[in-house]
Amino acid sequence: MQHKPAQHKSAPFNSEPELVGIPNRPFPLGRVVGILLAVALTVLAAALFLPKSANAKDVIGLQAGQKDQVKKVQDYLNAISTLRARFMQITSQGNYAQGEFQLSKPGRMRIDYDPPVPVLIVSNGTIVMYKDEELDQLSYVPLSSLPASMFIGDNVDFFGEDLLITDFENAANALRLTLQRSEDLMEGSLTLVFQTQPLTLKQWAVVDAQGITTTVSLMGPEFGEPLDEQLFHVENRSLPRNDN
């Protein structure tokens, strides 16, 4: 029996790609977008994603000196325009991957995984594209739905109402700051880890809604270098092609 191919109407030229689920594949293919962009890539992966004017509320009673340190971190993140680094990613389930991370604020991000992981993740500031290059398959999720969006936005303000500061630690040249969204505490948490001398983003850890922890460590980060805008192009196969 012959089956006719399904007919699909072309989307308007300027439309966003359809938002669909992430393919159900073993790590990191099945979980990487929700976890990384949930940044990890953390950002920038910290810079990776707060909304354009994202805030966090201190719920642990920071002392005056600690608040000053958090403000320094806030100013540091807001001063970052671009970030490029190699990264190492490890999960609490024992999965491991490496690759290259590139960020251009606000909200644009690209994650290229090293072989044998055939994955490319790109955010254009609104939509996150997950590309399985082995299956030649694309999936999309809104950037705002991912935890990583908590710190790669245009402006970070740690003392508002949108986020909760749930943990703070500063010892042995390492500062750790843990954040959760105040509107959905079950979504998970994001912990940013900084070297303090000099202040530099080194690592972040995302705990997702299932309790799985993904830790991303940056290697040789470069800040403020110009990045090609085409790196953050989200491929949309629903758009009509111009073959002329």
C-alpha cells in the first residue's frame, strides 16, 4: 500500500518555528536543552538568562558584607557582553560531555558538543533550537521556559521579586550563589560559581524538576570578544525556501 506524503502549509515568512518537544534520546540529547538552557548553560552560561529585567529576592538574610559581594557579582554579569569558552558537562547520573559554548547577550547562545554527541543548541534570544545532526532532526522550545534564562538576559538585578536567593557561600577564593524562580520553586535551581580573585565565572550547576544535577565547568573563557551574529541563527525549515 502506498502512502501519500503529508501536506504541510508553509508558515508566513517571518513566523517563528513551531515549538515542539525535545527528542527522547539518551543524555545529553534528551535532556540537554532543558538542563543547559535550563544554561546551562547556565551563562552565561552566566551570563547559559534572567528576563530583560530579572530580579531576585534575598530569602536567607544576607549580611551587609554578603550583599555587597552579591552586588559585585551582579555588576560583573551585567558588564559581560559576550562569552566564548570550552566547557565540560557532568550530570549526577554519571553522563559526561564536552564542547564549545558561545554567548552574546541578551539571550543569544550557541552550544556545540564534541563528537560523538551529535547535538547543536542555538538560542536567538527568543527561541532555542535543538538539532540532532545524526538524525537531521530539529526541535524548539521557548527560551523563557528554561532555567538558564535566569541569567543571560539584558539586565540582572538580584534584589527584586522574580527570583529567590536561596544559598550563598564565599570561601577559599570561590563564591557560590544559588537562585530559584519565586513563581515556581518546583522548577529547580541554578547555582553560579565564581572565582573571586579576580572575579570570574567558572562553573554553574542546574538541579532540574526531577532532581538531576548538571554541572558545567568553563575552560579558558574569553569575555568581550566580537562574535558573528550568524552563530545564533535558528534554522526554521517551516519557512519557504527561495531557490532563485
